[in-house]
Amino acid sequence: MRTQTSTSTIDPPVTSTQATTRGQDIGLLALRLTVGLLLVAHGAQKLFGWFGGGGLDGTAAFLGQVGYSPAKLFAVITGVTELGGGMRPAVASVVVGLGAGAVTLLVKT
């Protein structure tokens, strides 16, 4: 008499990237865009005086007042860091979203 041995395979654990849902993806996109745009606006306040900001001179005056020297250099560094840092997640999210949309269109046709 011959016995059959059953070989059962155990599925690997589901990783967090596999478990995400469309709602989570949309929520993360909205969060990244919001935070990115807030940082861009804050950097634009420091560099250009937009949105009621003090501009480069106002930022340099504030930084000099609290003890940073050279204040103008730190004002530029602060503004560029916030403006650039805010653009990265916002731009990356838009590019990923557009790429996903393009792939979806290609798969459907």
C-alpha cells in the first residue's frame, strides 16, 4: 500500500506594502501633497515674502536677532531647504500618480 504525503506550502507573511489598499494610497498621496505644499509655502515666505512672509530680509533680521551669524546666509539656506524639501514629496507624488494613471490606461487598452 502506498501512502501519499501531502506537501503543504505555507504562504510567506504579507508585508505592509502588499497589504495597502487604494484608500491608504490616496490618503498618503493627500498627506504628502499637503505637507509638501505647506513646506513650499513656508519656504516662499522666507525667500520671496509671499503669503505674508517677511522675505529674505525679514528672515535674515529675525535670524540675526536670535543669534545666527551670518544671518543672510542662514536665511537663504533655510528658505531653499524648505522650498526644495517641500517640492520633493509633492512632485514625487504627482509623478507617481501620473505614472500609475498612464499604466492603468495602457493595461486597459
